[in-house]
Amino acid sequence: MDRLARIPLLPRAWRGQSSLPAPPPLPSPSEMNPRIATVARRARAVSPDTRVGFVSEILRMGPYRAVPVLQGERLTGMVTENDLLQALLKAADATARARVREMPVSALMTPPMAFATPAMRVSEAAVLFSATGAEALPVIDEFGAYLGMVGPSDLVRDLVRPFRPPVVGGMATPLGVYLTTGAVSGGAGTLALLLMGLVMFVVHLLCFGLGNAAQTGWTAAFGDPLAALPTSLSIAVGDVLPYILQIGLLLILLRLSPIAGYHAAEHQVVHALERAEPLMVETVRVMPRVHPRCGTNLVAGMMILLLGVTVLSPYIGEWSYLLSALMAFVYWRSLGGWLQQHFTTRPATDRQIESGIRAARELLDQHGRAPYAPTRPPMRLWRMGFLQIFSGFCIGWSLLHLAIYLSPWLHRTLMPYLGDLMLF
């Protein structure tokens, strides 16, 4: 609402279609009676040719029960939940309702019952709400340009809004998107999270085995040149190259797997929830694939830390931990964002986006039923999904141990490459 602050305090009357008279003068304003410019919010608006079905999603996700319709920057009308309800009730059957959802919103919009101006006081807006029964007022400037929306709840600064979850996290699984607030969850269930842990174990197993095999081949082919290097450099090179190879293989396998698409869909639908955007494929598709709270950022920090310690410890000893930690602190988000964009996510298909949307709608439904329900710490930890994924990883590790124990051939074949992993 930075633009609101530049509007003159005494705007000329808007020459719109509303016939409601201006509110009566009130006592002198005070700090407890701020101007609308300080409380109004920039809410989503649509053009006259926007589909009714798209507008219904805006109403469902947004904080207001009305959507402004703009021609350019100028407010031309409003569409309320009641307008949509009446149009749908008049439809004779499902086919007629489908036609209503495909109609342009201009067929349903009506002139605003009233409007607020940036210079109007909160007390004046309260009079308008009481006089009109409106649940939201558009905020317009002296030329009729739309600036935002204001509702009764915006006039009460400390009002709690339970509809939208405070923080939404999520995970990608081979079977779809999983979303959670810690108190409620939606989307892929426990089986999908266990399968995700099992898949991560298999990927880790492949990377570990191939990395060790490559290290063996590297040592056989270049052992003499490495031995000729200074001891500290020889150790650093011998340790760093297998590490880089394992990480590179892990990233490539993740990029090629369907999990990367579900990961992108998870991020995009969380962005849509945080921005109160409609949960529709065309809207979610344009959301960013990178999210600042992604666990990839933590992995990137650990990569920087481990790589830094491995490279620097032969030269500066224990100081390598401090320097590597400082580098991880500075660059973990930058590297994490780059890894998300190029490796751990890829453009999601419509099917994967729809999986994220279903998870989000289920999450909102669960949250709306009990927004303040207390959650015990063990249940909150369970709903975060980490325990299920760790359990799936342990299942894979246990099955591998059992297979190697029962098969001498597997023991002879795999142990040269998985010795360190089997001690885990």
C-alpha cells in the first residue's frame, strides 16, 4: 500500500456508479483512528473477461468475500460470493453449472455498494460497513483507480485469522505431494513417506557404491601421480573427488526422477497458499520452484561445511571448521536455491501440480475444522513426516543387511564397495 500514502488527504468524490452518500463528519481523528491507507491491503483483482470458475477460487482462498473487477486500473464492478451462489443456484443441472463457471465475470459483476478512499478514517469506514452491510470495501483514489481492499477485520488490528495456516511445510514423495502445518496434514500419506525413505536409501546406496568404485579405479589409474603430490594435497584430492562424485550422482538421479517434479509442485502450491492465490493449475504453474524454507538449503550448508573441512584441514587444521562454518552460513541459501532450481526440482507436470492442489485443499479443510486444536509434541513430530522417511530409510538398510547375511554371493560382491555403509 505504498501508493496509498501518496494520495491527497482530501480527494475529490469518485464519479462511480455508487449512489451511497458520503459518511457524516466525525470527531477529530487521533492515533487510535488511523486512515484507511494504513490498514487497507492489496487484494487480488480480475479483468472483466476472467472466468467465473477462476474467480470462485480467488474467493475461496482470499480473505474477502468480494473480488474487484478492473478495466485497466479503474474499478468497474464487484463480484461477491452471493453473486456466484445465485448464478449457480439458477443452473438447472451440472452441465448448466459448468457453463456458469466458464462465463466471463462481467456477466455477474455489479456496481460497488460503497467504496473507501485512502484519506478516510477507520471510524468513517465503520459507518459505511454498518450502513451498507458490506463485508468488504474497495479502496479507490480520486480518479477511480483501484488501490486495494479493506474489511471489518482489517479495522481490528489484533484480530486473529484462523482460516489460513500460519506456516505450511511439505515433502515430495514418489506417490504425490505431502503438506503439513505440524497440527494437520494433507496429501500423500504414511505409506508414501515410508516409500520416500526407501527410495532415498536406494539412491544413497547407488551413489555410495559407485563413488567407492570410482575411487578404487581412480587410485589404480592415478595412484603414482597422486603419491608424487605433497601429502596434504594428495589427501585432499583423494577425499574430495569421491565426495563430489557421490553428490553429483545423487543430484543427477534426483533430477531425473519423478520426485523432482513433485518437489516443484510442492514448492509452487506452498507459494500459492502463502500468497492467497487461487488453487488452480494455471495459477500454481507460474509460482516459483525455489522456496527459502526448503530442506535443500540445509543440505547445501552441510555440503559446504564438509567440503570445506575436507579441503582445508590438511593446511590450516582445526581452523578449517571455523572457516567452513562461516562459508556455509554465508552461502547456504544461495547454493540451496541454485540446487533447487537446477537439480532437486524440475518443471512439474499438470498431474503433479494437481497432486499438490489436492494436498493443499485437504490441508485447508483439516485446518478450517479445528484451527486452534492443541497438538502434542509427539504427534506434531509425526505429522512433520521426518520419522516416516527415516523409518523407510532404516527399512531399506535392514533389508540390505538381511540380504547380505543370507547370500554369500552378495556379501562377496557388495562388501568391497559398501563396507563403510554397512557399518552405519
